[in-house]
Amino acid sequence: MGNPWLTIIGIGEDGLAGLSEASRKALDAAETIFGGERHLALAAVTERGRAWPVPFDADIVLSCRGRPTVVLASGDPFWHGAGGRLAERLQPGEWIAHSAPSTFSLVAARLGWRLENTVCLGLHAAPFERLVPHLARGARIICLVRDGKAAVDLARWLTEQGWGASALWALSALGGPRESITQHHAESYGGNPDDSLVAVALEASGAQGMSRSSGLPDTLFMHDGQLTKRPVRALALSALAPRPGERLWDVGAGSGSISIEWALCGGTAIAIEARGERAANIRGNAASFGLNHRIIVIEGEAPGILSELEAPDAVFIGGGLDADMFAAIWSRIAPGTRLVAHVVTLETEALLSDLQQRHGGELMRVEIAQAEPLGRYRSWKAARPIVQWSAIR
């Protein structure tokens, strides 16, 4: 590790008593000690202490480069803490870290939960909708929230979403002399809005939760009729083959349903939509699924807008395909990029047939009909046939 100038120390509610000898030595040697006001008080730091600016700014730490410096953070600085944001700006030999148990670890230890089977989320700076993909019957979830008022608001939100019967624990000041743990149901939790250092543990009960298979119900999406319907969407996602960490270009995104299901698989998406009202629907859908941190909505025309975008791992073209658009996309994507296009007109079907002959891949025509009432009986009502071309650059 060489001779690191920065030491990142995780501190708990037990203050100096819970720190290792190495952490104490780093504190004694530091010229400057950064932390929240609570952290500085727990470590009994006075004249050498500098409170964090709000919002957090790593540059003030980097301005001390080369001089002995300490950063104090809550618990494990690399789990929803400042550690990761600092380390990504530094060379490996510049820093060393001494972590304390995270709030997640302390909650699991108090409740007897297996941490590897528990969802752990930081909601102190994120919308409650971030919970949506994780809510399922019996799911155990630990959430870091901003304060007691946020815990009350979370319980109310859960109740409004149909999860009011869920068991809920409010845990505050874990690991210190003011530690408090209370158990409730979400629908009856009144809490104390003045509490600080609050974590909420949840054992979900009530609603059914969201399916994780491809092809979510159409009713979950806001749209103006421009929606890739569930069975066709499932076929598109199967061909796109989403993987965690990959990026999708969703060209002619409509309601954003393809982008949303891609992001639910752990990837990120850039949804490109020319019409403002549809772009607004995509943003609304992303927010309702808690995915606005994974989906970027670009309002503009393809292919012109594409030159400004980061390269994708996969491309879905759901509307507006012509020869010029294809040429622009094909020239921009790297070898190995997956491309899936859906068309419904005879002209674009002919284009896909030509593209498949030139570039290979699979060409498939899908016809779907649904049973609907016809007088006293039922009959099949056919949707327009969809032609899908899937290829690898």
C-alpha cells in the first residue's frame, strides 16, 4: 500500500471505544479530519475537524492530497458511504480504509436475518419506488432512510401500494447507548418524526409483487397506444438477451416498456423518442418502476441524435426504421452488438428481408390473435403481423 496519505475510517455509535488501534493512530496523526458533525463528535475531534459540505464534495478531501488526512464515515464506508466515491478518484497506494460494521450488518444481527438473503437499499437520497422491483411476499428488505419522518413516509407509501400488512421494524442509533428497536405493521406505524439515524427493516406481506419474467402486463405502463404489447415484448426481450451492466439503445421507444424490462434485468437503457408526450410517458413509467436512475430519456430524432450517445451492447428499433436509420446505427455499433428490429408495414418488411440476406441473423413473422366476444359467442381478433429481425453486428 506504500504510504497512503488518506485514511477512511468507519465509525459507529460507540465512538472512539469501537475503533481499532490503527484507526486511533491515523486520527492522532492527521492534520485534517473530515466527517459529518455527528462523526466528528463521536471521535471527539475539535480543532482539526472539518464538517462535510452538503451535498458531499470529494474535491475538498482531494485538496489535502499528500498530507495526512482522515475521512470519518458511518459504519462501512464502502456500502452507501463516501469510501467508494473517494477511492474511484484516487490511486490504490493513496488510501487505506478501516471499516466498522455497516448498518445493514447491525440490523441483520439484531433481527437474526441472513444478510445474503436480504435486500439492502439506501433510500436516504432515492425515491421509495426503488423498492418496487424487490417487493414480493416474504421478502426481507433493509432500508437506510434519511430520518424519522422519512420512515413514517415510507410506511405510508407501503400501505398505499398494498403492503400495509408487512411487518416493519424501526431501528435507530444501532451499536450505541441510545439504540432503539421497535416492531410494527406498516399500516399502523406512527413513528417519531424527530428520530435520527433510522433504518427500516421490512418483511413484505400483502400484495402479490411484480413478476420477474419478460412480458409484464400492459396495464402497468402509461401509453397513448404506442406500446409493444406483452407477447411481442417478451419475444423482443428474448432476442435482446439482457444482461446486468449492459446498455440498450431503445430507438422509437414509445412508452419505454422495452427499456423498463431491460433495466429490470440489471442493465441501463437510453430511450430515444421524438414525440414530447411519449417521452413524458417514458419518464413517468421509469419513475413508477423505480428505474429513473437506470433509464435516460432522449427526446429527439434518430438517427441524428445517435452520434452523441455512448455505444450500446444491444439496440432495439421499435419504430421509424428505414435504410438511412439502419445504416447510421449499423455504422455506429461495435462488432458483437445485438440488434433487434420490429416492423409492421410491407415496405419495412421488405427492408428487413434484404438486411437479413446481407447481414444474416434470424427473420421471424409473428401473428397473434386474441379471443374476443362476437355477439353471444367468441371469435379470434388478429393483431397486425409483426416481423422481427435479430442479428449480431
